[in-house]
Amino acid sequence: MVALLSKMAPATGVGAAAWRRMPCRMRVLYIATRQRTGGWLAEAFAADSAAQVELEEAVGTAAGLARLRDENFDAVLVSHQPDALNALDLVEGYRVGGADEPIVVLGTQSEQEMAVLCHEVGADGYLCVHTATTRNLIWVIARAVERHQLVRENQRLNLAEQTRLQREHDEAAELLRQQRTLLEEPETTDGGGPSELSATHFLSVELIDHYRELLRTYVIMGSGNLADELRCLAELLVVAGVTTRQTMQIHLQVLEELIHGLGSRSTRHVMNRADLLILELLLNVAEGYRRRYRERVNPPVQMRLPGF
């Protein structure tokens, strides 16, 4: 059965033997007391060939914390002897200090009695030295090491994602600022101020709200399903005498509101779709003004009836 499942497993990095993989070499610190040194543990690790475990020993809490402060270890084993070395207090204080090394507690009490207490203070596991085998201990250490590696990798990826999102928001804000700068009109020759009023000063709130909903829909659906609505909106803007500059002002106002409402979500997709929307809308507006200009230059002529 195992052989059959192994053949069915994908031949990738998470392949048939991925679930039974452990580090080839681990550097482990064993914190104990003078009454219970780590000689027996070193002999047990040496007798098992599942992994090469380099065991370092520290006697007492102070010596153990000093070694952890100055050196790097793949995992930590703590001997729990309530009268001489309380592993629960040591682990809790170590976790409060911000340390994140894998910690496994070894003791003489049953796992049913101590496992929950160890997990509650931040340990990765508890094993009873009277019932646990060396191979079981090695696997518990390996799984604790793997878990902490995954936690660190997840934290690194989360930080990278937050940095990327912040960079996207900064890029979007800078792009909007540059577009605003392009819309700043030079003053008229008589010094009387800008020649055009902002479109938001005279357009109806309903029309701006309509464009806001159109932009949100465009971000989701794209241009294919909204071509007719864009042509109708462009015709309304042409009839109202709204220039392309004023159309862009409306677009930037609505887009800024939409970007600010995204919070920590990505802005790149929204900015790309918004650029396509305003490009398509301005093309329709320009085409509408060109058509009106041609009608004004070449107005329709009433043909005479025959015989007149």
C-alpha cells in the first residue's frame, strides 16, 4: 500500500518522501542540572542514525540563557525538574523576551499531565524520558524546527507583501499627483485666473456619482461590457460642454476617492483599469466634439423639391 501511494505521489519538491524528511544535521542545546547531565542523551543520539545531532550542554538556567544569547542553535531541550530547574518558568521567560527557537521539554512526569502546560507557556512539545524513544525525540525536534522555519518564512513573506503594497500605494499617489500637475492651467493673458472652471463646480452630483459607479464596475469587468455606457456618458459630457481637461478632473477626483478607500489592498490593478477607462472615455469625448465641429462647418442643407 505504501509503495502504491509512493508511485502516485507527484515528483516535485513535496514528493513521495517529503513527509518523512528530517534535517541531516541539527545543533541542539540541552539545559539541565548537575544531577541530570546530558551524557545519556548524547549517547542516545549517537546510537541513532536517523540524523546527526550535535548536542551542547548548559548547566542551570543562567548558563543556558547565556548560551542562547551568544550562540545559534536549531533547537533547545530543557530538563524539567520542579525542585531544581522549572522548565515552565524558563520557557515562559524566554518567550516573553522575544526568542523563537524551538523548545522541547523533557521530564519524568507523564505527557498527559505536562504536555498542555508546556504548550501554554510556549514550548513546542513535551516528552517523558521513561516512555519516549530516541527516534521519537528526534522527530519531535525535527518537526519543531520545521514549524519555526515555516513561521519565519511566513513572517518574511508577510513583510515583503506589506512592503510591496505600500510601494504600490506610494506609486499611485505619485502618479495622481503628476496627473494633477498636468491639469494645472496656465493663467490667461489678462491675469484674470484660469480660463476653465473645475467640472465638479457645475456638473450635477448625479452625473459624478454615475461616473463613480462606472469606474468601480470598469475595474471589475473591464471595457468589453461597458462600451455603450461610455459612449452615452461621452455624449452627455459633450452636450454639457465639458472639456477633456474637465473630464480628467472628474476622473482624478473619483479615482482618488476609490484609491483611498482601498486601505491596505493592492492599487496596481485599479490604476491600470482606471487608465484604460479614462483613455476610452476621452477618445469618445474627442470624437463627439469632432463630430459636432464637422456638423457646424458643414451643416446639413435642405434639398429643394423638384420643380422649384
